[in-house]
Amino acid sequence: MSEKAKIAVLVSGGGTNLQALIDAEKSGIISSGEIKLVISNNEGAYALQRAKKAGITSVVCSKKILGDGFEDTLIEILEDNGIDLIVLAGFMCILSEKFTSRYANRIINVHPSLIPSFCGKGFYGLKVHEAALDYGVKVTGATVHFVNEIPDGGKIIMQKAVYIKDDDTPETLQRRVMEEAEWKILPMSVEKVSKEIKG
Ligand code: GAR
């Protein structure tokens, strides 16, 4: 069998999607890749505790502190660790074209809506679910896609729909979209792309 794809997971917050990836690797849903590294742009991210608990090396790479040197530092860390696949799992920084073109078809992102609805600049976290409820859509969901220079604009890998309930709040909807869609399609997509990279 060929070597596994080396995965870096980039996070900013709670890290429930990171947890879903860690659990999927343990249970064998992800078998073609292994999480080598967790990188957070936020030193207070709970995701870092999740990485520690799972015995995964983590690094803080702060855009606030590094400024213009942020992406160069990120690249150095990724290259030093021989990373094949970059997974944005609740990573709240937009990456430049210089960065995304260097890793074409090697960066994937999970977004909490059915792209092309409620996506692009300014649509992140709870804001996405607020916008979906304000609009009155009856179905939302999650999307995993490749990352290119257009925010949430790369080729779609997987999507899963979630029905909206009459009494949903942004918080209840966010939780259901995570449970029913994100935590399922992100690990499945990571396995699919890892397999393609190493296949
Ligand atoms: C997730 O819902 C993810 O889809 C979203 O942020 C949340 C992070 O949660 N990402 C975006 O909105 C990116 N545009 P987590 O830290 O618990 O995985």
C-alpha cells in the first residue's frame, strides 16, 4: 500500500470539525491520510486542546502578529512537515491567490451552507445561519470544496442538505448543520482527496 497523505488541519476556534477528523481517522473512515499537524491562527482556540489530547503536534501562526509574513511562515511550516493536503476546518483567514495557487487542488474547506448560497466574503460561522434564516430558505446544509483565489469559489467535492425547522435559531441550526452534514462530509471528503493524492 502507498504511503498515507500527510494532512495539516487549519483551525481558528472550537475545532468540532477537527474532532470529527480525529475521530474518523481513529475509526478508519479516514485510512488514506493521517493528520500530522494542526495549525491555529488563534492561540486561544479550543481546537488546540483537542489536538493536544489526540497527541497531534500543533503550531500557532498568528496573522495579527506576523502581518505580511503570515503566509510565508505558513508555507515554511507546511513544507517543513511535508504536508500533502491542507484542510481548512473553521479557519477564519482568507488566503491570497499566491498561496492558493501554490497548493492547487491540495486545500479543502468546509462551509456551513449549500454553496453558492450564503457564501463568500463576510459569510462565516453563525452569520451564515443568520442569513439563511433571514432569507427564509427551507433547506440549507454544508459544502466541502477545493479552495482557490475566490472565497468559497473552488470546485465542490461534497454537499449535504439539512432541513430548516420553524423554530430554528441560528444556534440550533448551526448545531444541526454540523451534526448532520459537516462532521460527515468533511471526513468523507478528506478520505476521497487523500486517496486521489496517493492513488
Ligand atoms: C463550522 O461551522 C465551519 O463550517 C465554519 O465555522 C465553523 C467552525 O466550527 N466555517 C466557516 O464559516 C468558513 N467560512 P468548528 O471550529 O467547531 O469546526
